[in-house]
Amino acid sequence: MQWFTAHPFLLMAVAGMLAGAMNALAGGGTFVTLPAMLAIGMPSVVANTSSTVALYPAQLTTAWAYRDGLGPVGSVSLKVLLAATLAGGAVGATLLLLTSSDTFSRALPWLLLVATVMLGFGRQFGEALRRRWHIGPPAVIAIQLLLGVYGGYFGGAVGLMMMAAWGLLDNRSLKSFNAPRTLLVAAANTVAVLIFVTAGSVRWPEAAVMLAAAAVGGYFGARLARGGADVAFVARGSHLAAMREHGLTVTGPDEFHLPKVAVTDDPATIGVADLVIFAVKLWDTETAGEQARPLLGANTRVITLQNGVDSVERLALRGRTGGRRGRRCGRSTRPLPGA
């Protein structure tokens, strides 16, 4: 606990990056961000509201990336589901603000338990339900309203709950529901974020750091790959899984999607590179620098896109022990997670 209180913003940055990737895949980012907020001593209600705000931009970028798959769920239009979700989200967010931190702290283990079960067995649960039951559009709309309330109040694994409910109406694969899932989860949080911000129930310093945990390397690497360069990405954990399954999407004025990219968690499998773009968080410079050694040859150039004033010096130091120097050719602004 002392480490967390001594490095709160470092913890927020790591939690934000991990949670954004988790939400892009299936959900569950709250499992990372909420405990991180609580670990630095934030009251439980404020931790939950700040976590929701911090994850919101990443949810928007994910929903945008899935936009081509949007459509009705069975015979229920997306507009009807959206309206039910927005209404439920407003109710849930208001209920959360009316809940004391003591009461929410007592309820939180049970909320996390429900979300854990859904994350672990949600897809199997949904498939089992749809083999036994079928419900009509009115029931789906009512369930969507209730899930909107849950989404605005807490929201852990709400996307999986939505897909399980939709599977009782529509016989298509649960995976095909990813597009409406990301949109409607973002919709519930849109109204919740507006209510939380208006009520002044957000710890902005911590939320802003978590919100700004960004994939700088992914952005520049994607542009090189789009231009025809032979680009390989080095990623870990959920980021690695997401890029292997979905490719890489770059959002912005000139947005594009790379459906297939070369990505690994072992730089040694890539070999010597002509150019290395070094875009890790400053605190991870030394460790990542050691892991990047197999990429470096006599003529390799290294560009560091970090925001620390001593990033060049840190890489240069690693170069003196391993035949490499770092050069900074530019600096990055603060993009949204996943952009």
C-alpha cells in the first residue's frame, strides 16, 4: 500500500492502459481501474465515478472502430436499444450519487463477484440460455433498460450481460454482437459521465492520467505499415491479444484500419531492424531498452517518442553498455487510449 500511495500517477497510467485494452476485447476494465483508485485511498463512490470517466474515451474509440458492424438486434432497432440504455444509465448514475461510500463499499464485493462470474463464464452462460429459452422484443427492451441502470451504477461486465440477453432474441453468434455492445456500453457511460462531472464527483488529477494512457507507438507504427514499410510491433498482455485478433485501428482526421499486423512479445523473433520507435512510458525505459537489444545493429536508428526530459539520456546510457545510442526526433502529444 505504501508503494501505491508513493506512486499514484504511475499506478493510474498502468491501470488505464491495461483497462482500455481489456474493454476493447470483451470488457472488464473496471476490474483494473476501480481497485487502482481504491488502492490510493479514494472513497469508493468517487473511485467508481472517476474510473467511469477515465475509461470513457477508450470506450468511444472502441465503439468507433466497431461502427461498421452496427445494426439491429433481431427485430429490435438499435435506436430503441440506445434510448433504453440512455434512460437506464441516467437512473443508475443518479442512484450511485445517492449511495453513501459506506453502503457502496459493502455492496462492492458482491458487484465484483457478479461481474467476475460474467467475465469468466458469460459467453458459456449466454450460449446455454439461448439453447433453452427464447424471448420477444419487449422483454429484451426491458432487460436493456435494467442493464442500462446497472451500467450507470457500476457497469462491470455489462457488455457481456447485454450479449447474453440479446442471444435469447437473435440466433446469430454472440461474437457478432460486439459492435452494438461497444456502442451501448459507451452510451450508458455517456450519460453517467455527464451526471458525474456535473455533480463534481470526479477526482480529475488521477482520472486524467488514467484517461491519457496512450498507444503512441501504435499510432506511428500503423502509419509506417500503411505506407508499405515492413513494420513489426512489440506488445504485451491484452494489447498483444487485441492486435493479433483485431489488427490496429488509427482514429483521427485520416483514420484507417490495418486488419492484420505483425506483432510479438519477443523482440528476438524480429531480428535486427533499420529503425526502432521507442514509445514506452518513461518509467519502463531501462527494462524495455534491455529487451530491445536484439533489434539493434550497427546501423539501427532509435527514435524515442517519450515525454520525459531525460529519455534520451537514459537510452544513451543503455547504448554505452550495449553499443547503442538514443536519438529523439520528436515528441508526442496526449492522444486518447487506442488512438
